[in-house]
Amino acid sequence: MEYYCVIFLSITVFCNFLSLSSGNQTNNSSSMTLYGIGVVLDMGSSLGRMANNCISMAVSDFYSINRHYQTRLVLHTRDSMGEPLYALSSAIDLLENKNVHAILGPQTSEEAEFLVDLGDKARVPIVTFSVTTPFLSQEKTPYFVRVAINDNAQVKAIAAIVQAFRWRQVTLIHEDSNYGNGIIAYLIGAFEEIDSHVPYRSVISLRDTDDQITIELQKLMTMSTRVFVVHMSCSLASRLFLKAKELGMISKGYAWIITDGITSFLNSMDASVIDSMQGLVGLNPYIPPSEELNNFTVKWQNKFPNDNQSGKLNELNVFCLWAYDAVWALARAYEEIGPRMSQPQKLKSWSKFTNLASISVSQTGSKILKAILQSQFNGLSGKFQLKDGQLEPVAFQLVNVVGNGVKGIGFWTPKHGISREVNLSDSQLYSTSANSLQPTIWPGLSAVTPKGWTMPVSGKKLRIGVPVKGGFTELVKVDRNLQTGSVSVSGFCIDVFKAAVENLPYALTYEFIPFADSNGSSAGTYNDLVFQVYLQVFDAVVGDVTITANRSLYVDFTLPYTELGVGMVVPIEIGKAKNMWIFLEPLTVDLWLVSGAFFILTGCIVWFIERKINDEFKGSRAQQVGMILWYSFSTLVFSQREKLISNLSKCVVIVWLFAVLILTSSYTASLSSMLTVNRLQMLRKGSFIGYQYGSLIGEILNNLNFANSSLETYGSIEGYAHALIEGSKKGGVSAIIDEIPYIKLFLAQYGDQYTMMEPEYLTTNGFGFAFPKGSPLVQDISRAIAKLRADGELHKIQQTWFQDHSVFKKQESLTKPSILDSYSFRGLFLVTGTSSTLALIIFYVFLIKNKLTSEGQPQLCNRIAQEPLSDDSISMSAAALDISDHPTDNNISTEGEENLSDTDNGNQPS
């Protein structure tokens, strides 16, 4: 009995304990505020299943850490089955029956477009983690929150890849949906900024069959572009690359770039799909490593092992991490606003729709939206912070599909561009260099970067237009065989083009098509010919086509392969001077004056030093003045006969003779140039000028105010020669102005009769080959031309066609002769003036020294004390100065005595 009593009491105590425990749990649960969250996902898709698992784990993890929170999220999941209408119906059901305060997960752009309007009306935040199209933004729909990166953020990174590898053309392949179309305009704009172009866009629908995809890819193979940027869903991309692999488009020479929407799912694709994508380059939003991310990854793999049959996925992607962080942001937002609830209001504006009449307007939606937008925390995907209602990218990781997966080859950041490291110093400059990336494996397992352009496999030949000319056929000559109708094209320009094509690293097939009418004559001007490229009549133009700014608006030119500039041909005998004072023109007025002053100055200095010791510099004042002028100006022809005695005067004369030699040589050269060169200024005064018919020289001359009546056009070398022989007075011309290649052809035949000068203000950019805007051939042909010039091949071709004989080799480009001024000879006059000054200083130093020496003698001291120092005593000192310099001491002493006696007698020297 006691035994049963003990058992009964034990059971009673245990039941009371259970009752208490249950009561505590009920009280705790009743004290919490539950917020319903709608989750709309496509459970039939891999992303939908993966996101659903991530969302569930996010709720569990958040509240296991934050047990003390007074709010709890309650998930209400609906399956949209990938249909926008089902997604809308599910959202209406959640708002009507579950009274949810936010909807998470519109998975596609189409679904989100249906839901955002509903969210704005009901004031319920629509939070997405996978809708990245730029078509949707918070600016347009305030209650739309994107916990993801906008597709716009990656266009700069894609453009940087294209720029790094110097691809000039890119073909876009994208999905025909809001997701696929949203990024295209931004991509094209980014490519235009780096001077790359999109010649074609390939649009593929989700409903296209494999055969339709094959037809579209075959169409791409007939085109020349070999760089493709693919932007579509991973399911459509898998079908695309499998077909591209079958057609041989994943091979050497091709380059494929995939956007993050495909790259993010590479780890979840079948092995056959990965095998068809070998060598592709893609980019992923950069996820910084963290301990939380590592722990979650381990937990995920343990909870969801790799079992495709059960619909569970083992590999995480960035969308799963964004979904996880979105849940945490919602949970934090609801905890921030607390358990405050208000009575919802009915949607009056939609009351006429039966199925929407019962939907209420959330009174907490605006507070929840504000709290989400202001949330900041460290999530699994990195720092969580929204700007303009969406995540801002930190960086993109560039990856290369190799083997069974991907390998990182670098990073791209908005501030530093392409780099091998993601964390760089602020001083690092923006880079778009391919050297900043790790070695890349391209399709076909090639390590060589694809050129991005090649001849299409269809074998279509380039249609190259060539001008039809009546003269100057050495440049371009078109011959027609009347019997067979065949056309042969030759000439300097043609040979340069052929040589450049041979230097290309790929085969280029082409055919020359004369720009002619039915009669075989030219069908228009050179501008008309170039415009045919813009009209896509010709694929290029090869010939003597001058590069101009106006033509460059419609086509792209290669580097010039001829000399730049314009030459003027004049007869050698034309330059006869008609000005009787032309001999004064070589020197400016100031140089004439300075030269004359130095002539007189030099004569005076020599006279001053020599006048007491040299009989030839003595005499009356008139004789001494005449001697000064005679001696100084006689140095012009080096005809001075006077013998100099003093070494100082000899030094002065030697320096002055050197200066005179330079002055006379320069004067002679300048005067000879004036007498033989016909200057362009003379041609503006009634002289006729000839130029080539159809050339742009006529337009240039008209712009320089040459009268139309003074311009004549000619079409051949012989026409030039005949016009120059006749001259302006006989119906010809005084000069021919044309581009240098034409002048060279003319001088090769008539170089013994004419000469060339290059007017300073007439110039052109030389000849170039014209191609359509953005054609990659422009860069390739330009490099080939540069190589021809560096190897000397271009000069050899020029010698062949221009007949570069000795007559032409002797020709020199003559420019307007320069007039000499004093500034040009300031150094020469400085040397001359310095030497003369030093001679005078030395002369006076010795003079004073001898004077002091003479005063020390007793005989002279009394005499000097009695009478002032005369000029004759100075002459005695000067004579004493030169005693050591001359062996004729007796003569000098005698002369000194005579001067002394003359002084004693009171005779003053004249």
C-alpha cells in the first residue's frame, strides 16, 4: 500500500512539473509578436529549392543566436511554378489570407514586375535576392528592395576585359526576356566608351528549340567577329554551349565571356555542360571569406548532401547567400519596430476587383521598409548595406572555366580596375591591362589570346573598291580585258595593300572592284568612293585616298603609308630676282647697323693701338679717319695691306676676320637662296596655279583665299609639265601644288627642270586604306604597314613604282629662305666685342705700368714735375710697351727720340 502511495505521489509531482513547464512556454510564446513573411519561389527550379533551404536555415540560425528577441518571423511559402500569374495569385493569397507584412523571393524579373505594383498598393515590401534586371528599381517602385547587385554593376567589368585584350568588336548573345534585355543598352554604351563596337546582337528565346539555337549559331559563324558576351539564364546557357561545342565554336580563335548570372551556377551544372564551356571567362560578385561563411558552408553540406535525384543541391551560390542575408535583414527590421501593430485598411482603389477587394494596406510596411534600408551588419555575403534599395558591389572576381570547375584569374574593382589582388592601396591607378591577370586558358585549350576577328567560315571575299584614274597610273591602274571581261589592278597603292595583307597572321580573301560606271569611267569623286564603304557597298577602299577629317566621320583609316604634306613644283629658272635692292634683303636693318658699327669699332681699336708705333697709321686727321674706314672694311675681302706691329691689334683683327668670314658666308647663302627659289608669296599676285583634278588640294587652296580664276586642274604628269612650260602668261601655270606622292612621280621624270618646295601652311595626312567604322582590320593593317616601314619593304615598293633615280635623289625640299637678323649672330658679336675690350684694357694696363716706371728715373722726374704729361710721352711708353715684342729696337728708340725732340720744340702732332 505504501508502495503505491509513493508511486502516486511521484506521478503527481511529475505531472505538476510538466504543467508548470508547459505554462511557462505558453506564457513566453504569448509574449512574442509573430510577423508573417510570404515566400514565393519556383520550387521546380534548382535556385528555388536552394533558396528555400537557405531561407529556412536563416530563420533558424537567427533566432538561435537572438533568443531574447520579442519578435518572430513566420514563413508562408508558395510555389509560383515559374509562372508570373501563379506568383501574383500566390502573393494575393498571402496578403489576403495570411496578412503577411513582406514578400520574399520573386525569383524572376517577370514575376517581380507583377508583384512590385501589388506591393506598392498594399505598402508591403517586396524583397528579392535574384532579380537583377535594371528595368526594376526602387526609384520606380518604392517598396521594391533588391538584396542583390544590379546587372549594371558588371558592365564596366566586362568592358574592362574586352579592353584588356584589345578586342574591337563584340557580339552580344542574350536571352529574350526582361532579364536578358535589361543589361544590353548599358553593355553597348560601355563598349562604345572603350571604342569597341557591337556589330550584331543575337537574341534567343527561352522557347527556342535546339535546332533554332543551332541555326542562330551557324549564322554567327558566317560573321567575322569571334568575341561573344553571353547574358542569359543558366538553363538556356547550358543548351547554347552544348550546341556551340558541336559546331566547333568552342575552339581556338574564339573568345566567350559569360555574365554573373551564368557563372554563379557553374558549380551546379552537369559535367557535359562544363566540358562544353572550357576556356570561357566569366565574373562573379566577390564574396569576402569569413568564419561565418565557412561554418555555414560546412553546415549546409552536412544537411544537404549531394543528391540530385532528391532535388537537393550541394553547391552554394551567391543567390543563396543573398537570400540568407535578406532574412536576417527582415528579422532585424521587425525587431526594431517591435510588437506595435495597427489595424490594416482595405484597398479602396482596387475594391472593384473581387479578388483584390479584401487586401489590406499595411500600416507597418513603411516602417519595415525604412528599417530594412537602414540595416547594416556583416552577413554571409559580406557587409550588408543597401544603397538606393540595392546592394553595392565591392568587387568582381574574374574566373576561367578549366577542367571540372573554375579558377580565379584576377579581380575587377570600380576604383582600381583589373588586378590580381582585391585589396589594393588607394594610390594604385585604374588598370585595364591583360598583364594584371593570371595566365588564361582560352577555348581549344589555347594559351594564345584570340584576336577576336577572322575571316568568316563562309568564305565571303572582301569587296574592295579601287578608284579609276586617267593619270598617275603608277599609284592605281585598272586594266580591263574586253574579250574576257576580267579586271586587273596594279600600282603602288595596290602593292602596299597586298604586302600588308601578307603580313597578317590569318588569311584574308578579297577582290578588287573598280569604282566605274557602265562606260568604264570613274563613277564619282573620291568622297563618293569612300562613302560607298559607309553604305556597305564596299568592304574597304584601296587607292590613293587621302585621310581627311570629313571622311573619317564615315570610315576608319589605317595608318598613312605615304609621306604627309603638300609639295609645290616650280621651274628652276623662275626664281630670277626683279628687285634692284634684293642684295639688301638677306640681312635685317638691325643686323646691317650692328655689323657697320662693329666694322668702325674694330678699325678704331686697331688705329688706337697702332697709331704711335706704326707709320702706316699716322698722318693728318683726314688720313687717319680714312685709314680707320679703309682698314676695317677691307677685311670684308681680306685685302688689307697694312702691316700690324702690336700683338694686341693682331689678336683683335684675327677675331674680327673670323666674324667677317661667318657674316659673308651667311649673307652669300641667303642671297643665293633668294635668287634661285620661287617663293609662295609671289604666286598670289596674278600667277596661275595648277593642281590635280578631283583632288582635295582645290578645296584647300580655296580656303586659303586663292581666286578661282587663278586655279587650273590637270589629270596627268604630262599635263603638269606642259602647263609649267607654257607659264601663266601663255595659258599655263607658274606652279603646281599637289600631295607629295604625286610630286615625286612628276620629279622622277622632270627633276632636271623643276624643283620642289613645301609650303608651311599647306599639309595633308597622307594616303590610307578605308574600312567600315569599328573594323578590326584597321588595327591589323596598320600594324602590318608599320612593320613594312620598319623592315624597309615599303621603301622598296616605293622605289619600284616611283622610279627613284639619281635625278630625284638630288632634289631637296626647298623652304622659304630665312632672313638673317642680329639675334642670330649675338654670340659672334659677343666674342668680337669681348676680344676688343680685353685688348684695350691690356693696352691701358701696360701704358700705366710704363708711365710709373718712367717716373722712377731721376732724369725724368724733374722733367715731369716741371711740365705736364704730353701725348709724346705716352707714345714713348707705348714704344716701351712693344720693345720686347720687336727686334728693331734701334728704330723704335730713334722714333722715340724724334718724338721727344718734336715735343721739346713745341711742335704738336697733327
